[in-house]
Amino acid sequence: MNVSNPKQNIWQVIFASSAGTLIEWYDFYIFGSLSMILAEKFFPDSNPTLAYIATLATFAIGFVVRPFGAIVFGRLGDMVGRKYTFLLTLLIMGGSTFAIGLIPSFATIGYLAPVLVLILRLAQGLALGGEYGGAATYVAEHSPANRRGYFTSFIQTTATLGLFVSLGVILATRLSMTPEAFSDWGWRIPFWLSVFLVLMSYYIRIKLHESPLFSKLKAEGKTSKNPLKESFGNKENLKLVLLALFGATMGQGVVWYTGQFYALSFLQNTMKVEFIQSNIIIATALFFGTPLFILFGHLSDKIGRKKIMMAGMLVAAISYFPIYHAMDATVDLSRKQEMTERYRIESTTTLLNNAPVEHTRKIREYSDGTTVTEITTANKPVTKEVKLGQNQTIWLIFLVFVQVVFVTMVYGPIAAFLVELFPTRIRYTSMSLPYHIGNGVFGGMLPAIATLLVQRYNNHLAGLIYPVAVAVICMVIGIVFIRERKSKDGFEEEPEV
């Protein structure tokens, strides 16, 4: 292969690509993890509920603009190169995240605060839309055909690990100071830390060479002059883009968000499991489930990508209702024996806007270790908090872990599947758009649609209708219209490693 770039170790490529992608996911998720505090800091305090909804809407904007980032940076990646494009997305994401931590509060600069947050959130979403396709393409174009699923699966672990790291940093920061200090200024630290992580990743990535396949195309003058037109104006390639969306990434997106984000939301908002305990349940399940991304990526090299992804969508669709019914049953108090001698009432007083506010806690303990606390605060509705016993906690970790297994089945092989679907000259553009619509739109809309379904049918399991329906539709389209890909599809020449 007559390429000017020297050969580089595949593990160096994977480490540099994965480290940067993990950091971008970390940046993306700390906003959602700290949404309650951001609502207090950047929006008017006259209506806390509206402020929180506005914060969630701002968070959602980052998902909605991801496909636009895929178009902008995908085009750049197919024209200029993979390496420099995902260096640019890394800097945009890191700079935006760091800047959010510097914005003065609403009390200081008024409505300029939420406007600045919205602008920076848009920048985050655009950057993430360009990052994933670049990293996955870059690793794939360095990988031998018979191990492409295995090597690209390391990129697939980064979204879950980014969520895991964001929760860990936030909890560590919160435990290192008083609650008052964290609420006042400590919440900014996770945003500030991003700049050091980004600079470290940039230093690692800048030492990489361009993808050998792209370098060969560029040296021969065969790179695309108009990737958007070739990707979406060409009838045959547009058909592949639509099949990738409706026959693969659409279902993969809802399974991914159900197994991680919806599971956490269900624990906290429906089951009322205590905040720290619910996060520990999710984090533990993710910890044990993450290696399975690599397992299923490796397995896809042996038996095919499509079989594993379609099987993941099928078992997820069949299992969701029984799993969530079992989760819900762990907080069914009618099945528990209350220890009446442990029933007690506690009262505390705190200052809110320099005025004393009294909180009354009614605490009930049950024989299985469950503790239920009802909190009454003046002029506010009663809230309930459930802390489960050890056996129930382990059971919930297992039920979430099973959902993470479904996630790894559909997500582990998806990068190799997408890069093999499209030719090198337009791969970055063509694969990025269906991936980010499937995940950012179909997956990102899951919380809102599920909430509407729960309200519409007055049944807190009704939210599962959406992911089950999308997964089934996607599976049928994938089975009927997508053929199993061969490992050399889309690759004009075997990369040297």
C-alpha cells in the first residue's frame, strides 16, 4: 500500500480513539446528571418545576442536534480526514463543557444565563454528532476484516463508561465537601475537570496518523468532493442509509436508552428508590455488563453482526414488561411486613431564603430491610423515598444487568455493521447520520414519549410500549430487508496493522 503514513499499533489507535470518545460522553452526561442543580442556578426560582422542565429541554436539545453534527462533521471527515475532524469535535465539546462551569448564575446575569447554557449545549450536541462516526471509522479502517467487530467494540464501551465516570466524579465531588458547598460552587468542579481530560486526550490523539485507507484515497485524488450528495443524493446509497436507520440503529437506540436511562428514571421516579442507592444499582449493573460489549463485538466476527443485533432486539421486546413488573414488585409494600415498633416521626428545620422551613419525616421500617420515608414540607406535596434491603438491591442490580446485556447485544456490533455498509470515500458521512438519528432522536425521545404514555394510560408500565414497538418494527425491517454483511464489505483494500 503506497501510503505516506507509517504503520501504527492498533491498540494505540483504539486507546486514543476510545479515550477521547469516553471524555466526550462524560462531558455530555454530566449536564443531565446535574440537571436539578443547573435548574436552580440558571433559571428563575419563581417556578422550580418549570425551571427543571426547561433544564431537561435544554438537555434534550443536545440529542436533537446530533444528526446535524453528523452531517457537518461527517462531510468534513470525508473531505479533510478522520483524524483532524475528531480532534476538532473533541476541542469543541471540551471547551463548551468547561465554559458551562464558568457561567454566572441567573441571579447575577439574568436571562443571559439560560441563553448561554443553551448555546453551549447546542455546541455539545453538534460535537458529539461528529465524534462517534470519526472514532468508529478511524478504528475500523485500521482493523483487519476478521477482527473488525472486536476492535470497534472498544469504542462501543465508551458511552456506558462515560455515564459511569460522570456519576463517579459527581458523587466523589459531592462527598468531598459539605452539601451547602457543593450546591453553592462545588457542582462546577466536574465541568472544570473536563478541560484537563480533553487536553490529555488531545495530546494522545495528535500523535496519531491519518487512517491508511483514507490516506490512500487522498494520495490518489479519489476522496469525495461532495459527500452529502454522494451519501444522500445517490439512490442506492440513500437506500442503505434508510435501512441502517430503520433496520438497525432505530431499535438499537431505544434498547440502549431503556437499559440505562429509562431504568434509572424508573427506579427514581416510579419506584421512588433513594437517589444514591438507585445510582449505585445502575453503576454496578453497568460495571458488570460493560465487558459484554467486547464479547458480542468479537462474536459478531464469528457469526455475523445482524444475527446478534436482531436477537438483542427480540429478547428485549419480549422481556421488558416482565422485567419491569418484577422491578416494581420490590417496592410493593402490601407484600412486606411492617415492623410497627420501628415506626417513627422526625422533624427538622432548615433555612430557605433566610426563612425557617420545617420538614417532617415519617419513617417506616419493614422486616426485609426496606425503609420508606414520607417527607412533608410546608406548601409542598408529600414526597416518598424508598431505601431497599440488601436482597432487594441485589435483585434489582440483576434485573438492570439483564437489560444491559440486551444493550451490549445491539450496540456491541453496530459500529462494525455501519462501517461495512458504506464505501470509504463517504463512510464518515453515511454512517453518522443514521446512527445519530437512531440514538439521538428515537432513543433520546424515549423519556418524553414514555412519560406521555404513562399519563395517557394511567399505568406506570405503559411507557414500555414505545421501546417494545420500535424494537419489534426495527427487527422485522432488519430481518427482511438487510442482508448479513461480509467482513470486507465497503472496504476496497485490507488495512495494514
